[in-house]
Amino acid sequence: MPTEHFDLASVLDALRGGLEALETNFGVLDDLNVFPVPDGDTGSNMLHTVRAGVTPALAAAPASLTELAAGLRERFKLAGRGNSGFLFATFHEGFLGALEGSERWDRAALGAAFQKGSYLATTSLLRPRDGTMLSVMAAVAEVFTHDAPTAIDALMEHLARVSFEAVRRTPDQLSLLRRAGVVDSGGLGFTAWIDGLSRGLTGQGALVLTREQWSFPPQDVPVDPEDEAKGHRYCTEIIVENPRRESTERLRAWLADHGSSIAVLEDASRIKVHVHLDEPQQLRVRTASFGAVVHEKIEDMHAQIVTRRGSDTREAAVMALVPGAGLGEAFLEFGAAKVLEYGVELPSPEELEAAIGEMNADAVLLLPNNGNIVPSAMQVEQQHPDRVFVLPTRTPIEGLCALSLYTPGLTISECLETMQGWEALSEELGLCRSSRDTLFGSVDLSTGTYFTIRNDTILSSGTDPFAVLCDGIRALDHDGRSLLTLYRGRNLAELDADDMAQYVSEEFDRLEVQHRDGGQRRYLMLVSLE
């Protein structure tokens, strides 16, 4: 007879299936990245996050669901790598937190857990985006607001089916995906996890995904300016009483029409809403019929500045994350006390904490130097708010610019004050070679095409890397800038790099041109114009 709740044995079987699904398919997820250069990103980060949580949990032979959930929750929190791993871990922080203390994981309990996980993942980002893993999480959580199977095996199979349907919709939600000809790889990774849980529960092997199933010819559609940020000004959160347990269906429909970054969490007697709006007062009007307002928070995102100030008089030491040994040497020359080099695998919060723990410093300024590492760095800052201070640098060049404003001996407060504005100090680009045929931005790229890119915008492309690099440099803002530094990637031969630097020097004789080893994987050459 079908069971209507998980027991410990069935959860362990499901976890084995989820892990097997990601072990089987992480390569496909990496290959589906929008960026047309292999960088071992989404799938690898999700696999390492899951493996770090599930493998010890299975080996520990927990005696109860409560013990299992607590162990998984803690391990996932420390193991999240990159944006995909961070979102996966954050989802499970909410999901497992909702199940805390429960030994009966039935449809009702799982519904609350999926909704809390989706809400926490969405609200963990300043600007969540539709057409990503978050959309798939939200679609699964939405299942529980309607009729859903009560038998656990049928319920999990239904959730997997809903997840696959949600992934197929991601290109409709994000023009970048339509132009690249792929679905969202993070959303597909989360779907593989859900499908693996379902298959593990029933003893089936992992479903093998292929790139051909989840890609399509790139579409030459206009880039939607709202893909990066929907443009709504106010981040709004409200909690209202709902003593009569009224349906939120009409509220959800209104939110979909008027806002973005939407997350709705319902429990026995309250409704919690997170949404980005232009007229946040309208949310209060729309929720007034449910009951009294318990909490309300409205933040003007146009005025937000990511910084921490105060009167901290401790001396600051800098730790920098780097994608290559040569860049590490540059950061040490600029005054960093410690560098942590990473490879294909991005560092987890646990690894960041361990590296910081080795430093002989009361206060540490942490430079992530990679947008995919920023979430993990911010998590470490939240865990150690009295010792760790993050400057959210998104690239090594941004990190070096920030570090150029650093003076050893200054206090934390002084450093946070003087190191602001690093983004304006340099123009930068990267030289890459496309690994596949794709439409990226407004440019058709065939396999083997060289291109330069800045802030997800292609500046130049062609078959001659020397000409492509120079065309990209010409597209930068040269006003008031005189120093051009080239950082050689590990996939560019030293002789080629010397020839390229000489060619650039002759093309830009008004600039002082320097070149040095960088060691980065993604870019054949990383360029800074200061």
C-alpha cells in the first residue's frame, strides 16, 4: 500500500537517488551555461555542494529524521559553492528548518518545507531573477497550494514532472537563455535533484540528461533590459495575519502582474510576502483583507550601497580570492596579507572560514573577486560579523583596484571608507574563445571564434585573436587612462602572450603596456585599463 509519509529509510534512499542524479548529469549542466566558454560552473558547484552534505549524512547512520535533517542543514550551509550551490544550500536551509523536530514528513509538512525553502532562496538575493533556479523552486512550492497527491511516491513523481515543465519555461522568462539556445542550467540541476529523489525512493536509476534535450537553435530576439533587473524600485516585505485561512490565489495573480522577485510563504495563520514593486503601498492595500499587519519593511534599492561603516578601530588585513597563481602574486604585491587560489571548484563558505582562521588578524577584509563567490563570502561575513568584512568585488581587476586604495595600518572603518569607488578606477575586458555555436548578446559566435567581453557584453569578435583583442581595447573608455595591463591566462602560451603584448604596444603607443602571468582559466587574456 502506498505510504503517505517519509520514514528515515525512504529519505535515505531518496538522498542516494538525488546524489546519483547530479553525479550522472553535472557535466551536461556545466555545458548548458550561457557563457560560451567552459568554466566548470553550475553542475560542478551543485554536485560538490550536494556531495558535501549527503555523503557524510549517509555515512553517519542517523537514528532519526530529526538527526538527519539537522546534520544535512548544517553541512549544506557550509558547503554551498558558487551561485548555484549557494541557492541550493539556502533553499535547504529553509526546507530542512521547516521540518525541524518532525518525524513525519507527509504532504502537509513537505508543502510547508518547499514554500519556506523557495522563500528563503528568493529573498537571499538582492535582485532575484525569473527564468532561473528560483523559478523552478517557486513552481514546485506552488504545487502545494493546489491539490497534490498524498502518497509520497506519487507526490515526488508529480513534483519532478512540474520541475521539468518549469525548466522548459525558463527561456520564455529570460531572453538571455533564448539567445543562447539553452534552458537555465541551475534550474535543470535542481530538477535533476528532485527527479533523483523521486527515483531513489522507488529504486530507479538516475535519468540521463543530454545537451540536445535541453538546448535549441539560438533565437535572435531583443535583449530584454529587464532580464538583469526588473526595474522596480522598492524591495517590499510584509507579514499579515490570516486567521480565516483565506486563499492567496488572487494576491499571487496581482503580484505576478505588478512585481518581480516574488516570494510568498504561508503557514497556519500568517502570510509573508517578498516582492519588488514601484508602489509598495499597494501591497498593504491588497493584503488588508486578510488581517492585521504584523511586520512591514520597504527598502529603496536605488539608494542602497553595499558597505559597512562604523567606529571600528582595529587594523585591517586583506584576504583575496584569485583564479590563478599569477594574479595571486599581484594581490600580494599590492598589499594583501593572504590569497586563496581556486580552480574549477569555487571555494565553499567552510573553506573560506578555514582560510580566514589561519590569518593572524583580528579583522579581515575579504575580496571575493568573482560574482559567483560573493554569496559565499557574504555568508561568512554573516557568521562572523565582528571579524569579517566583505567588499563585494566581482572580478580580479575590481579587487586589484580596491586594493590599490588600501593602506596598511588603517583601521577597518578607515579602509571601508577609503576603498569605496573601486569600480570607477579601471576599464576591463576578457579575451575568450567560444567552445560552441551560440548567439551571445547581439553577436553570432561560431565554435573557435575569439571575442572580448565586458560586463556580459561582447565588444569584438573574429578569427584573429590579436585584432579581436585590440578592437576590444579600442571599445573601452580611454579618457584619463594611461596604463594597460595584460594578464595571461593558463591556456595561452607564453610566447603567444609576448607577441600579443608587443602587438598591443604598437597599436596603442600612447599607453604604457605591461603584461604578466595571471593563470586564470576562463580568459585567454584579462585586460585592465587604468
